[in-house]
Amino acid sequence: MKLHNRLALALLLGVALGALLHPYAESPALAAVSTHVLRPIGQIFLRTIFMIVVPMVFSALVIGVYQLGRGHDLSGVAGRTLGYTFLLSGASVAIGVALVNLLRPGAGVQLAAPAGSPGVETLQQNAAAARPLSDILIELVPRNPLESAVRALDGEMLPLMVFAVVFGVAVSRLSAARAADEGGDLLLVRVLEQIFDACMRIVHFAMILAPVAVFAIVFNTAFTFGTGILATLLFYVVTVVGGLLLQQVVVYGAFLWAVARRSPLEFFRNCREVYLYAFSTASSNATLPLSLDVAERKLRLPPEISRFVLTVGSTANQNGTALFEGVTVLFLAQVYGLDLTVGQQVRVMVMSIIAGIGTAGVPGGSLPMVMIVAQSVGIPAEGMGLILGVDRFLDMCRTMVNVSGDLVIAALVSGRETGAHSSPATASSS
Ligand code: ASP
């Protein structure tokens, strides 16, 4: 059975069994199994992923920014790609955050954070220490990146991300001068790529344990709190999908129409097969060859631009993922009854945008990232166990939007580059 099916099954079994035994929650024997057998399984799974967070975030972001920044020879194409990546991801996260605040999908159920959860303390400290904006800005630039790395899982991830972004820009500048001498990419870049690959391999190891861990976490939740969680999860799925739809239809549609002067309908219709493929593979990377083909053959985008934008975008531009991360973290905050301040929500938004850049274009690539963003505002890691059971479907949906975003950016950058698409009508038929 495929992993995502096993995860969904684990979710259902966990809820069913947990709810069945919920009336006996006071039984010492059952409580002991829950605390001493199931809880450790869930914890070991979560810690296996946490273990790779720092090296993974650093290597992924440096590589992502490096790829975005090295295309100097493309006369501004790289800069505009970077600009649109931030703009569209920002719009996407803003939609998600607005929706989750409006609909409050997590408010229907109140889970207590597991006892002694370090996350809750972090949240309380963060909330207590409401600092002026100027201080927050200053602290975004780390004095000691190593110290930031050590404290990354206690809410200090953003300074580390800033360091990685600056480092990535610097590497992209170095590379222009030296890459030729080293026969392609710099050695440093290749080392970082291998660190990243090894981290992803560890995620795969963790995934072996995932079905049992999901069962354990969900069982414990339903055992302690009953079945209300299932309806809440459904509401959460609807919120994410609603946000993705708005991004796809309204935001992409508006940009295509207003900036690229293309008919959105025609554009979307031409991309149908790419959407289907992205949906079924849940991988931007796997969809890349098809997007390249459609960009040239059906959308008639200039190859020198579309090849660059789509290749970089398949790893660095993940608008749907950024939205998913923002919604998930705020949803879990609601589920755990944590009232995030506006400042904390802004932090979630910024981190989600950056995390989108660092997310690998593979199925479930964003899971470690979403854990980091959640952790940074003090959400108990157990929350991820709830999300995993429904993640595959959301992954398929967000990957579609990720890939769609890459094609839209390619069109936006090409539109200005060539100036050829002067009216929606002509563009659609070109
Ligand atoms: N599966 C997504 C992609 O390939 C990444 C993620 O959000 O997990 O674009």
C-alpha cells in the first residue's frame, strides 16, 4: 500500500480506536499505554525530523537563493523572477492567513498542549516580551549565526534564515567568477546539495515510522479529547483548498490579465495537463519536464526565459506551499487555544514565504518546514501528527498551485521581456 494511503488509514484507525476507548480515558492501564508506548513513538518520529531541520533549512535556502541569484547573464530576468516569487508568495500567504482568521477552522475543538511542551513556554515568553518593531527588525540580522542555529527550534529560526539568504546571495556572486574554474557549480554548492539530499533521506527514514506515529498521535488525541477533531480537520482542509483556489483564480488571473496582458482562461486551459500531472504526482520537480514543454509549445513563452524561470521555480517558488504553511500553523494555534498576536502572525507569514523558497519540490517536501514555522510560535509538534493524515490530498492541491505559479511568473517575466503580448485576445491565440 502506498505511504499516503497508509497515513490516511492510520488517521482513520487512530480516530476510530481512540474515540471508542475515549469513555475509558481514566483507566490506568490504557493511560499507561497511551503515555509510555504511544507517546514515545510519536515523539521519536517528530524528533527524527527536527534533527535535520537546521542543516536542511540552511542548505535548501542557500541553494534556492543561489539559483535565483546566479542568472546575471539573463539581464534582470533573475531579479524579476525573485521579485515575483516574493510578491506572489506574499499574496498567497496573506490570503491563507486572512481565511484562517475569518473562518477559524481550529476553533471548534480545544486540545491541551502536551504537558511540559517547550513550545508553550516559548509562546508565553514570546507573547510576554512584546518588543518594539525596531528591535524585532534588528534581531532579524543575527550577530552569531551559530547561536541562532542552536536556538532555531525555540523560535529563532528567522535570523538563521536571513543568514542563509544573505549567504546564498554571496555564493551566487562568487559563482559567476569562479564556477568556470571549477567546472560548473562551485564545490560549496555541490556540498550543500549533498547535505540537503542527505537530510531528505533522513526524512524518508522518518517516514518509515510515520504511519505508526500518526496512529499513535491521533489515537492519543481522540482517546483524550473525543472525535470533534475529525470535523475540525475537514474544515481545515476546506480552508486550505479555498485559499488555493483564490490564489489560482483571482491572484494569478489578475496578474496574467493586468501584467502579462494574457487571457487567464486561455492560459489556464493551455496548462490543464500540467495541472493534472502536478496534482497526481504532488511533485513540482517531477512536473518540470512537462511544464517546460507546455511553456514553449502551448504558451509560446521564449525558451531562454521559461527554461530559467521554471527550473528555478520548481524548487524556489512554492506559492501554494507557502499558503498551506501559513494556514496550517494558524490552524494549529487555534486548535491548541494559542492566541497569536499580530506580530506573531506576521512572523508566521514571513517565515512561510521564506520556507516556501526552501521547500523541495517533492511530495511532502514542506513537512519539515511547516514544523519549523509552527515551532517558532510555540505550537506543540504533536500538531503535525494530525495534519499528516490529510496531507497527501493537500499536497496534491498545493503542488498544482506551486507549478501554476511558476508558469505564471514565466509569463509575467516574458511579457515584459518581449513586449509581445499586448492584448489578452492576441496573447491567447499566439
Ligand atoms: N509537494 C510540493 C511540491 O512538490 C512541496 C510541498 O508542499 O510539500 O511542490
